[in-house]
Amino acid sequence: MVKDNSLSTKILTIIVHTTMIFVLIVTLYPVLNVFASSLSSADANNKGIVTIFPIGFTLDSYKMIFTAGTVPRAFKNSVIYTIVGTLINLILTTSFAYPLSRKNLPLKSFYTWLVIITMYFSGGLIPLFILVKNLGLYDTMWALILPGAISTTNLIIMRTFFQNIPHELEESAYLDGANEFVIFTRIVLPLSKAALATVGLYYAVGHWNSWFNAMIFLSDQKKFPLQLVLRDIIMLAQTLQQAAEAGDLSARQELGLINAKGVKYATLFVSMVPMLAIYPFVQKYFVKGVMIGSLKD
């Protein structure tokens, strides 16, 4: 293969590399800033002079959030909600998407439109709250998982992916005496790792970052997920900051003593770590799953 050394190719290469470096810097800077702020002193955080390196290095913020008990408990809750929720999401989504991908499904168009219409119309928050409470799900883990157990978008991605699996494989399995359940579990799902990883990541990120449903459906603070606790910490830090700027000496003193910004950033960084750790393992499936799932049969 002859390498193109023309001037236009060199210019294009420089532009591409420059753009990618710029995107990398823009992406990494907020993460590094949060990490540096979580390790900086209260004075440095309050003055807003921290960039990507800690100033007045201290681990007090991390010691505070892990010794208080609230953040570790919320972290454990978020892990449980994310794992259980994602498993239920994948089971129900794939179980629903597979029949919709079959051409011989009776009333297939009706069921498809029944799914699609939910993308545009919903009952609203108050009917959802009444339903959750009447079903006895209020203040339980299931109130955060079951109402959104199937995402219409992810369902369509999985259905389209299943439609692109060669039908000859299924026909061969039928000739060998396999039923639909065996074909689904032993042939279709093993061939759908890319789509499962992609959709699973969507669901996992959604569960991990969710806080609004927890605020609405949970009353016991021991069941709060990490994101809701983080929201409370951020609200506290903002309240103290506003009071200190207004001249409240007690708020100014408390803001300096507890390093509210440091605690906020430490909690924020802890909440980012799991997703940052998981993403590299599913990255190789991610683009493939999105592209194949987006093809129209």
C-alpha cells in the first residue's frame, strides 16, 4: 500500500490530531479539576484557585465522607440498585425485543406501535406516584427499578439487532429440534454480546446517575442512592457559600472548617469512579452495538 505524502494529507492529519488533542483536554480537564479540588484545602477551594493540581494537599474531605457513614452506605445502595436494575432491564428488554423481531409474530405491528407510542405520551409524574404507592412499592428499591424497567429506545435497538441475526441459524436449530427458548438463550443471546453490552451500559449509567426518582419515591435516608446524597451535599455547600458571601460570619467560619467544596468534589469523584472503571471493558462492544442496532431491516 502506497503511503500518501501529499500536502493536503499532511494538513488533514495535523487538523485531525489537533482536534483530538483539544477534545482530550476539554474532556479531561473537568475530571482532573474535580480530583484536584477534592484534595485541596478549604482556603484554596473557597478562593477558586485550584486548576488540575491540588493546592494545600489534604485527604480530610475523603476521610470525612468515608467516616461519616452516609456516603459509603449510599454508594452501596447505588451499586445494588445499578446491578439489580440493569439485570432486570436486560432480561425484560431482550425478552420483549426478541418476539418483536420475529416476522411470524401475530399482531406484530400492533405491539410495535404500542411500544413506540410510549415515546411520545406518558401518564405524568402524579399518576406514576399514585400507581407506585398503590402497588406498595413506595420507599422500596423496586420503586426505582420497575417503573422504568424497559426503555423504548433500548428495546428498539435490541429488536433491530435481533432482526439482523441470520435466520438460517434459527432454521437449523429448528431442524435439530430446538424450541424458541433454546434458540433465544443459546443462539441469539450469545451472538448479541455487542448489543447487550451497549444497552447494558445505557441502563447502568441511567441507574447510577438517577436521583430524581429516589427523591420522589424514597423517604428513608438509609435507602438513598449516592447521587441523591451528592445532591444534598451540593445544596449544603451552595447554601453555606451564599450565606458566607452575604456576610454571615458563622456560615463563613463553618465553610472554612468543613471544606464544603472539598467534600462536594470528593463525593463527586467517588461517584464517577465506577463508570470510569467499567467503560474500558465495554468500549470494544460499544460502537459495534450502536451501529448494528441502528441498522434498518
